[in-house]
Amino acid sequence: MREFEYFQETAGNIVGDSWTKMLKKHGDQGWELCSVNPLNTYKKQNNKGSEDKIPRDDDQMQTTYIATFKREI
């Protein structure tokens, strides 16, 4: 019987250099990407310096993802 261990890591982006580096780092350690699911979607506040923390209409949406990795033990 085959047994696996799993771990999860959050990612703010699933494209680009940081995503590629994360996949390479874990792949070099024997981990295989199992799934990627959206964890949370929210308005990214562009007006961080102001006193007004209310999201504005021109703020972009940001999604945080959870990536699950597995490897055989």
C-alpha cells in the first residue's frame, strides 16, 4: 500500500516568477503539485496611506490561492 504525506502553502499569485520558483523549490524536494484552489478573494486596497480604509470602486480584486503538494513516504 502506498502512503503519501501532504502539505499546503498559500500563494498570492499562480503565474509569474514567484510561482515558478515555488514549484521548482518544492519539486526539487520531491513534492508534486496536487491541487490549486482559491482560498479568498478580496479588494486589494490601493489607498493604503490614507486614513480611509474603505475599499473603492477602482481597487483591483486579489485572490489568494492554496496549493496542495504531496509526496510518497
